[in-house]
Amino acid sequence: MQQLQHAARALGWHGHLVTDVEVLGTRFAAATRIRPDVHRWRTEHGWAPELNPSWFQSWSEPSEHDHVPVPAVELEGLLIPVSRARYGLRACGTLMTLAPCAVVLPADHPYRPWPVLELDYYGIGVVNAGAEEPGELLLHPEDRSAEFGSSLFSRWLLEVLYSKLLEQQHDPRPAENA
């Protein structure tokens, strides 16, 4: 957890850090910001997070647009811990289409130009971070989500993250911020 917090700080991501998210076989953390006005409205009107992905099929039907709540969270970026830079592209995969995506390498990972150049080409960020020391930003991620547009998957993921943020708020342990 500390490694991911250091990485988020190095990237300048200051939202809530939602850890242990697993989607499409990839485990990652998401830096998110709750939209207070939307959260308040959804709470007042009983729009709890919708975690059933098939429910979002209605979103593709124009006559059903008024039945989909506005997302209550914004996705600032995704952090994916990997043991070596060469695993970064595979680890980010489809997730890099959703938000800025950065791989988090161990603090003592050596710099090698080739994997980092490949990650740079795809817009994937690179941060060296450990549990004890601040993270070192090697490559800032690009936000390529506009190139891919929104999708039912990205909208469903926002609901999953919203649900996890609400769980963190009700957890008696202190909330962790990035």
C-alpha cells in the first residue's frame, strides 16, 4: 500500500487511492476523486453503485439514457505494480484506454532504455517506488482515453470504484489518501 501511495504522490495524483481492484485479470490501484454534488444527489435519490455489468447494456439504448445515473467518481489514473519494466505493457493492456496508466516498479529496479521507450511510445507512465522512500517519476503517463471514447466497461468500472470508495468510508480504519 505504501509503495502505491508513494507512486501516486510522485505522479501528482491526490485523489483517494482505491487498492486491490482486479479487472480483466489485472490487479491495480485507482486514483479517484469523488464528485460531492453527484454523490449527494445519488444518495438522496437512492442510486447506489450498480455493480452488475449487464445492467449497463441499457446505456446503449437511447430511450434508456435517463435510467443510468451520472458517475459519482472521476478516474485520475491507474497504478499497476510490476516486478520488471518489460511486464508493463502487458499489465496495462486494455486499462490504458480508460485513464492515464502507470506501472510501479520496485524502488531498486534498474533503468533500462528499451522497456521504458516502449512504454513511452504507448503513453504508459513509469514510477520507481518502495515502501519507505518517496517514489521517483521516470515517465509521466499520457491520458489516451479520449482516443478510445467511453464504453460500457469504463462506465461499469466507475461504479465498481464508487462502491469501493463507499466501503472505505464505512470502514472503521482511517481512509488512505494518495
